Amino acid sequence: MTTSTVPPIGTPGQPWGDAERALWRSGQRLRRSYADEVLAAIECLRGRFDVVRYGELDYAPERYPLVALRSTGWDERLPCALVTGGVHGYETSGVHGALQFLEGHAGDYAGRINLLVAPCVSPWAYERIQRWNADAVDPNRSFRADGAAAESAALMALVAPLRGRFLVHVDLHETTDSDETEFRPALAARDGKAFEPGEIPDGFYLVDDSANLQPAFQQAIIEAVAKVTHIAPADANGQIIGSPVIAPGVIAYPLRALGLCAGITGARYTTTTEVYPDSPRATARQCNAAQVAAVCAALDFALSQARG
């Protein structure tokens, strides 16, 4: 039986109000540095990429610049690709996988596709190893016109002028043991619902768009990542995190209807990666490498189809 580590905030069965959200926020502590671990890495890439500041978060007393990187020599004749990491700040390999892709592999695509990479969409949450932003809002349910997360609104504004030009979007995530011990219980408490325990899959998997299924694209990514780390099997019910497995290591959600990041571009090829960093069979290095492999495989497949 899963034991929740969520502190008792609010009244069971009643959604949180402002007081409960403030109490939750007061309990969050700095655990790492966005400036030292992310912005410093971006500075090292300046010159190889155009660095774009696309907004700023004001969570007094802290302020966080929101930064993306673009291909130098952006070519209006080429298709575009978006890579996003750190939509959930606690999902470490999404952030560092995006940065490692930029450092070691993005140059391979120069002159073939325009790259736009936002490696850490939620810096406040990155520093606190949290899923939500400072207002106890999940950015990855807020990619919609009425969304409540400033992180999501800023990224949508960055992407909006390019909608219709994106060929591919890879959104880098993790599924962790803390989803079950901390974040899902906190969600239930926040919304005044009973917590229903689930099962964390051991391995990597992908989330396709149920409104735009691309099975060959997803399979190409699974095959590439399988060379780096293991793929999550279906559970006894043929599911992963409560959703039917539609192909080995693949489930599907209605991305736009749920306000998920991978639905913001209108790209033909979209996917959400899910790395499992708590597996005894995977290291942090493997998790980062799995994200890089996923991005490269996604770009390679999409470009091969565009040529065809």
C-alpha cells in the first residue's frame, strides 16, 4: 500500500482555497539553482544558438527569466521543430536532456530544420523539485487560452507566431515514484477528492496524441530509446498509468483537450516522453541519454517523411 508523504493541508473532501495554496507554497524549499544549473549551461551555448528571452516569472521575492534557444541562421524555407523540457520542474532529465541535445547533437540538423528549444519551462518548480508552479497550478494542464499558469502562457506566446510551421514537437517528461507518494496525493487533496493509488511503470514510455495518432513515428522513437534504456511493459490490465497500451511503450491522450504542452504547435509529429529515473535498472546518465535519443529519433523520422 502506498503511503502518502503529502503534509495535511486543508479539509478532506474540500478543494483548497487561497489560504491552503499559500500554506502549501510556504512549505516549498529551494533545493537546487536554476541560475547555476540551467542559465549557466545556456550561456555556454550562446554563439552556437540564438538565445531568446521570452518572458519572466514574478514569484516575489524571486524573478525567473524564461529562456529558449533558436537555430542561428533561421531559414524561413525550412520546417520547424520544438523541444520542451521542465514543464514539470521536478522532471530533471527533461531539462538536462534538452541541454545535452543542444550541446552534442543539434548541430547535426543545421540547414535541415529550424530548432526552437525551451529547456526549462518551469524554473520555480525546477528549483524546488516540484510538479506545480508557485500557485499550486500544474503547467501541463494549462496550455489553453484560459490556462492559469504563467509558464504555459509565456511558452504559448513564444510559439504562436510559428503555429502551422512546426513539423515536430517533443516534450520531455519523467514519471517518478514521487508521482505516487507526493504529487498525486497532493492533487487529490488540492481538488477535494479521494486519493486512488496507482502503479508506476518501470521503464520509458511515450504519450501519442489520440486526435492525431502517428504509430510509425512513436515506434521509431521507442526503437531508438530501447538501445539506451528499457521500455515500460503494460501492467496486468494492459495499461500504463491507467491508459491502454496501444503499441509497445505507447499510450495516447487527447493533448489539446487536456491542455498538455505537446498539443500547442499543431505539428504533424508530436510526442511526450516519459523516463523513469527511479528504476534500479537506469542511471541519471541513461535517463538524460534516453531523452536525447528520443529527440534525435523524432527529428530523423520527421525529416525522412518530409523528404518523402
